[in-house]
Amino acid sequence: MKFRTARIIAALLTAAPALVATVPAVQSRAPTTLQSQRDLIVQSQVAAIAAEGRGRIGVAAMDLDGGGQIFVNGDMPFPMASTAKIAVAATFLEQVEKGTYRLDQQFPMMIRVRETGGVNPEAPLRAGTIMTAQSLMELMITRSNNEATDGLITAVGGFHNVNNWLTRNGIMGQRLDHTMATLVRDDGKVDPARVIDTRTSSTPRAMLALLAAIDRGGVLSPESRAVLLDTMTRTSTGKTRIRSGVPAGTLVAHKTGTLWGVTDDVGIIRLPDGRHLAVAFFVTGPEGHAAHAQLIGRMTRAIYDGYSAPMAANTQDLVRRR
């Protein structure tokens, strides 16, 4: 995977336990999948690690070039936390492609306002520091800045338009129902290890579909794809999650998510022979983020080792992708 350099970015800048709830209709439709022996071995290894957790854990992985995929609770909704910011970025970049906005155009960060009286369904916001969309995206992805994210959510017309983008591009089973300010304000009201809350959630399968669509160029132009994936390689959060499970120097484009009892990491890993491996990890439970991160690192290593060695052509994985 070759993430484009600043040359491409410059070009774009000038361009015009028991579960309380049942799984609802937002769940991804599970396609018929033919798994190879390797898929089944890797899936079994990952499931064994996930079973050590004390909450709900969802995993999905796909060799985007060689074929093969695995799922653990692949069609169960999990809290996205800040991994939702990938879809926010993609929605804004589509507007850049249409000429509605530019990456060098300035927008305000959106700051949460103190609430007096009753609690509003959505946390009130006010305009804050003004900066370019490129700077907002950099902060949103690499540092998971929530005020920058709400600035871009506001710019695209609200989180409903992020959902419209997901629907138009066939990403079923993922939805955004909050600003980041509201998500943080309401954090901890639901136990994610026991309760399936479909608001601002994704199934592992849906997140895998989003990553694959971005990496394969199906939903963004080459320039927009380059901007987003290049930014994701600079993510500074979650160094003990996916990154801890791959060899030093491995190129990883990823986005983390963290809430009370929730530790997520999703992204694309470049394998030694250049193939792309998309992975999504959603971990809930009472153990704490450090313990969750260790599980993610171990599951990443099992997947990375399992798919690093190329398969012979006559034993290649058979996968029907959607």
C-alpha cells in the first residue's frame, strides 16, 4: 500500500456476558463466505484470545489482496467511539471532490457549551478556533480531537449526512447518532459489556466494509483516499493496540476509539509482501483500557502472522465480498 505524499495533498488543496438488548435491524447482512483452512485456523486463534475478555468483543479482518477473512461476533453492534471519525472524514472529502469545500477552506472547531437547567438531547456547541479543514482533519484523526471532529460534522451538515454517505456507499451496520460532545457527555450511562446500544455503533463487518471500500478506491477519489490514509498513518493514539501486534516499522493506517469500558482500534496494515490487511477490533469490559489493548495486540499478532505468508495459487482463499 503506497500512501500518497504531500504532493497529492497539495493538489487536493487547490482543487475545487448476558446481553440486555437484541441485535436490531442495523446489523450488517452476513454474506455467504467460503473460508479456507487458514481462515478457520486464524479465526479460532483470535476467538480463543477474545474469550479471555470479560465483556463483548468483536473482531473482523480481511486480506484485501489475497483473499480470506475472519469474524468474531462480526454482526453484533459495538460502540464506535472515535473510530466513527473515519466516516466523518470520508463524508467531508466527498464534499471536497464535488467542489463544495476545499481543504484549505477555514472552519471553526465546535466547543461544548455548559448546559444550564435541563439536559438537552444534544450537547450545545459554539464556534471556537478557526482553522483549515486540513488542520481539523489532522487533529481529528491523529490526535482524536473531538472539537475538531464536531467542526467537520457541522461543516457537512450534521451527523445525519454522515449516515447518508454511509448508506449511499452501501455500508450497512454502521451509524453515527451523536456529536462528539454529546457522546462524551453521555459516556458511562450504558454498560457496553452487557448492553447493545445501537446508537453511534458499528458491527465489525461494517467497519471492515468501510476500510475495504476506502482502501480499494470504491468510495473516494485517489486524491481523497491518499489524504485520508496518509493522515491515518500519523495516528498518535493507541500505540499499545494494533501497533503493538506488528513488527516495528510496519506501515499501519488506523484510528482508535476510547470510551468508558470501550477500547477500539481499526485500520489497514501493510504485510511484508505489500498486501493490505484490514482489521477491526471492538473490545468492551471492566478490565480497563490497558488490558483491552493487550488483547488487541495479541489478536493483531495472530492475524498478522496468519496472513503474512502468501498462499499457493491453488489453495488461495475463496471469499465472496460485498
